[in-house]
Amino acid sequence: MPGSLAIESKAREGAYIEPRSFDLLLSRKVAELEREYGIRYHPGELASLDRTLAKDLFEAGTQLLLELGVYLVDQSRQVSISEEELRSALASAKNIVKIGEGADSRVLEPRSPGASVKPLVFGGYAGTPTPLEIFKESALSYAVEPLVDALDHGSIANLNGFNVQKGAPSEAEATVAELRLLREAIKEAGRPGLHLLACESSASSAGSLAAMALGLLRKSDAQLVPILNEMKVDYSQLVKARVGQTYGVHNAALVDPIVGGFARGAAGSAICAVAEVLLSLVAYGASYALIHPYHIHLKATSSRECLWVEAALGLVGEHLRVPLVGDVWPANGGGAVEMLYEIAANALIAASFGLHLLGPAPANGEKPHGTGLEARLMAEVGVAATRLNPNDAVELVKSIVKLYEPGLRNPNPGKPFTELYDVKKRVPAPWWLEAYKEARKRLSDLGLDLERAS
């Protein structure tokens, strides 16, 4: 029986449990697994260089999924996952994924730490709420960047003064508007076949279903299907995933354990992230997974603990059988030079440890204060990472992180898109382009080779 239907079926006989009780059960189990497998995060560490961590993390994450199962929110029931279901999901996992169409198509496949093959780059606001009036032009600023391989842009939370509501007709309207504007943007950029990771406006299943019903989501595109925090799913996501599989689009799983939450610290969050990637294969038939550790206080993936989690998932990637994409969520927004250094550190760790790259989502994904210029830097760093081994990358990031870390607790949200980008000429504002060049030079002076990015 297919994953989503199996979960629904087994939930009818599963054990009833309060959400809080499930969260505490998960937290205790994660703590046990940390001790059993000796998985530790040493405060201040940016990434683990211990290759034995890969096997330990995979086994711990597997054990967490098989012993804890998944929580179906709508029924308040704990649903077991069998070894047979997990083996079947791993065997069916898409090791090589074709995304996009024609000249704009790309092959997305698992990378490994120290890989010489450059990571694919998903540029865009990555779900950041974005006003309609700047949605297309801001998306286009990413689509015109030659190093951007795919687009994952913002969400629409307001339709002409009307706040979008989850599961309501407004969600369907917002998602349809999102797809139409994205289609216009990539067409005007001269890249009509560019892969879209879309339906960011679809908090339930209503938006995605509308986009598929109208044929706006092509079979070479993907819809975002998150695993809910932590180890949870709901009917909306199961419906979305199931219809996506039948329709033929890619399901892109979002895995975002909260570092400092019920998944505990960085070590526990890495275990939970592995379990959630495996769960996304079982429940959603995911084509690829986005790795997005979220710091409970700092939010940004550029924090040390979140960098550690992304690197750890890169190490274990070879066991997970699907492409993994590292989210780049800087705390600062466009216009703040600290954002550029956050992007560099995050992209360097993620790419060096075997992940593809997505973002950068400006200002912790809270304000649409960004442009394609920042994705250009992220891509350039991704190329530079292919010429470094993970050890050297970590040493370099030790210097870069000092350039932004002091301000993570009080980040600069940056400036609006229209101040960062010349919409008529479709180029970055001169002052922001100059700031990018200066940051690029400083990174080069630190030892990051950005001159051969292509």
C-alpha cells in the first residue's frame, strides 16, 4: 500500500497520544540515541570531520524512525513504520532526478563530501512572504543569474489587501498567482524551462492542488512538502504528496529540526533530521530533501550549531539515497554586508560536505530584502568549495564566521528589494554591487578562490 495511504490506514488503529506527550517521548528517545551512538556536538564546533559519524547518524536516525514512528496530527495518533516499509522506500528512492526542461534542465543527484562536481543552485526567497507588486521582478532577478539552476521563490500572504488563509480559497488563489508570476519571470529571463520548486504559498494542500489542476505546475517542477516539527505529518501534506506522485511532479521534502527544541541540541537535531529524511521517503516518496536546521533563538542556518547539522547530513548523505539540498538562511537582509559573509560561510560548509544549495532567504525568511546578486555569491562559493577538502573549508569558515557572528542576535533586516535592485535595468543597485565586490575581495584575501567560478 502506498506510503500516505498506509499511514492513514494504520493511524486508525494507532495509539492515541497527546502532542506534548509525543514531543517528550521523542526528546527522551533522541537523548538515548545520542548516548548509545556517542553522537556529540562540541560547543563552538562548525562541522565534524569524523567520517564514522555518517554510519552512526544513519543508524541512530533509522532507529528513531522505527521505534518512534510518525505522529499524524489530525488523528493525534502515533503510527508505526516497519523495516519493510523503510527498505522499500530506500530501494525506490530517486538517486538521479531530472529537473527542468529543455536547455534549462539539470540532473540533480547526491553529492559527497569533498566532491569535485559543483552543487546545483536553487535561487530565490525560499518561501519568504513577498508582496505581489515585487513578486515577479524579484523572482526574475534570480532567474537571470547564469549560475542559478532552479528557482525557489517567495510566498504570497496577501492578495490585494486580503490576508491569505490556510486551506481557504484565498490559499488556492495565492498559489495560482505565485505560479503564474513565476512562469512570467522565467519566460522573460529567457529560461522558460527552469525548474521551479514552487507552491510556497500552499500551507495546506489547497494551493498545490489548484496549481496542478490548472496545469501550472509542470511534471519537471516540484512542490514543497514539509515534515512537521518534529516527526509529524498531517492530512494536508499527505494529500499533497499523494496527488503529486500520481500527477507526476517532484515532491521536495522540507526537513527543519529545531535546534534547541524537542530535538535537543545540534547532535540530536542531526539524528532527527536523518529520521525525517527517511520519513519523507516513506510518507511522501520525496525526490529530494531540503536540509534546514532552525536555531530556536538565532533562527539562521549560519549559526554554528546549524552549520554543524548541515555538515553532518552531508556526511550521512550516501546512506540516504536521495539528493540533499542545504538551505542558506542568513539572519541579515540584503544591503547588510554581514549577509554576504553569512552566505559565504553557510554555502562553503554545505557544499564542501556534499549538499546542493538553496536560497539565500533574506532576513531569516521574514522580509523580502534580497536579490539575485546574493544567489550569485552563493553559487560562486559553491564552485569554490569543489576545489577544497572539508578540512580546509572548515578552517576557512573559522575566519569568515567572525565577520558576522557578533550580530546574529540583533541582525540587520536590510533594505527593500526596490532599493537593492534597479527594476527597469534589471541589475543590482550600484552601491549594493560595490558592496558585493568588496566582500568578494575580502573573502578572496582570506583564501577563498572565487576567480574561477563558472
